[in-house]
Amino acid sequence: APILGIETSCDETAAAIYCGERGLLAHVLHSQVRLHAEYGGVVPELASRDHVSRINGLIRAALGEAGVSPADLGGVAYTAGPGLIGALMVGASVAAGLASALGVPLIPVHHMEAHLLAPMLEDPPPRFPFLALLVSGGHTMLVDVRGYGVYALLGESLDDAVGEAFDKTAKLLGLPYPGGPELAKLAESGRDGVFRFPRPMTDRPGLEFSFSGLKTAVLTALPPDADAQTRADLARAFEEAVTDTLVIKVERALQAAKLDRLVVAGGVGANRRLRAKLAERARHLGVALHFPRQAFCTDNAAMVAYAGWVRRHGGQAAGGALFTTPRWPLDTLTPPRAAA
Ligand code: ATP
Ligand code: MG
Ligand code: FE
């Protein structure tokens, strides 16, 4: 039976329906970008309130688009964490109420597992095992993925996440929130080689990242009266440094884990430079490369419905109690248990 997925971990409110036999039946989303823009970042209290006002309408829209009635649902999946606790509580409460009223399982979903599984919605889906590069607003991780719920963390950022580094650097360059896509757009008119920033932590072994120094490097190089071309050149150099760093570590991780399949997911996975560089390296190395479509790189409920279906399919969900958690290490997950 179809699974309803609900996403409210940050500043996107979303609902989707996934069904094992028929695939993704519907996905709808409301972005709060304009709500938070004037504050230059997500205001948690405003996010929670806006989720409350949008979520029921979005669920109805997803059911309508899918042609599924609530009574047909086989479970309700929701993002339980990691994320903003007040925002998570909205989706969790709605999901719990609905699941209890319908008498179907409530399925908590790990937001980063959902990001990681998003490419499974594409054709062809990646086969296990693979290396996952998770690059989002809150996370930068290299994960050795052996199966559903079998995740070994190979490396992560010691400070800023990549998306966070994009957003903070964009702010320095005077770009509106959310800065990542804006910086990428500005970088397109930047000239190559005018500025050059370090590729942090690539001169020593290891799979850890550090991105906070790059924004400082941009700030130091930024003249007080920088014209548009100079700012574009800085954006270009920043994007080159970040994407080169990611590519170098990905190649290292593929070798270390002896993997020949790569999955890239999370909001920064939408970055064109990164996609082009990884595609070029993957071709050279004979590595199969899988991305979600652009819309499923950033937060969405399709990936939550899919992850929920995977968990339900494994028989995990029955009797699930409502919970939310702001922090939840990905490598503490276990495979969905086989149905009893
Ligand atoms: P997390 O998933 O870690 O909880 P999040 O849900 O806020 O964080 P996502 O929605 O996956 O993160 O991605 C948002 C991030 O992706 C933002 O930091 C945004 O700037 C960045 N981003 C989106 N598009 C691009 C792009 N084209 N280039 C660079 N960064 C981008
Ligand atoms: Mg977001
Ligand atoms: Fe996310």
C-alpha cells in the first residue's frame, strides 16, 4: 500500500506518496525561502509556525495528485531528525495523528538516510554497495553504503558543512539568502584563475573536510569597494576550491573503500560545477555516477516517502512511537528488520 511521506525538518514543508509497485505517485512542496529572506537565515520559530499553516493543505494536495484516499495508505513516514526540533515536531505530530486515526504504522525517517536514498527514485537506481557523498546545508559526509541501513562514515567536515560554507561566503559577497545557488550563479560570470584559494586538508591523508577557512580566505581577498566582476571572480575561485576539494576526497574514498559506484545527494549536489567535475572524474575512473534530479537534491518529501517505504517494507514500522531528535548520527542506523 502507498506510504505518505512528510518533511518539515527545516524550511521546506513537503508531502509525497510512494508505492512499491507504482513508484512515486505525487510530491508537493512549499519553500519558506521568502519568509526567512529578510532575516538572512532560517528563523526556527517562524519555520515551525509556517509548517503548521501549510502541512495539511500539502498532504491533501499530494493525496489528490496521487489519486489515493487516506484509507488506502499503508503507513505514514515523517522526518524525525536531524533538524530543527520545533519544525520536526510539526511533521511528527501530524504524522502521528494521521497514522493513529487510520490505524496504520507511523514510520520515523532519518533525514540524511532519506537524502542518501533519493537517487533510488531515478532510473536506473544505484545498486549496493556504493560511496555516498552527502553535501547539504548541515552535513558533509562520505559514507560507505553496503545496503539499506548499513552505513559506515568514512569522513565528515570538522567545521562548516559545504552548504553552510556556500551560504556564509555568499553573505560576505553581499548575495541574498539562501546564498548557495546565488553564489553558483555569480560564479558563472567569474574569470578562472584571478583568485586562487586552498583545497583544505587535501595535502595530507584522510577523508575529513574543513571549509570554514575558505570563507575567511574570501573575506581577506575581498576589497572593501569590490566591483561586480571582482565579486564574480571571488565566487568562481571559491566554487573551484570547494568542488576540487570534494572531488579529491571522493576519489580517495572510492579507492580506500574499493567501490566503483558513487551517489551524490543533498542540496549542494544541485551545483553544476560539482556535477560536471564529478562526471568527468567518474568517466575517467570507470565509476558509475548517480544523482537525484535537481528538485530531489534539496529537501523534499519524495525521499522521505521512499525511505519510509524501505523501512516499512523491511517490517520495521509496526507500533512505532512518535519521536523527534535534533541530532542523530547516521551510522547508528540498522537495516530494516525482515518482516516477522
Ligand atoms: P541538512 O540536510 O544537512 O539538514 P538542509 O536540509 O538545510 O541541511 P539541503 O536542503 O539538502 O540542506 O540543501 C540546502 C543547501 O544546499 C544550502 O546550503 C544551499 O545553499 C545549498 N545549495 C543549493 N543549491 C546549490 C547550488 N546550486 N550550489 C551550491 N549550493 C547549493
Ligand atoms: Mg532548505
Ligand atoms: Fe536536507
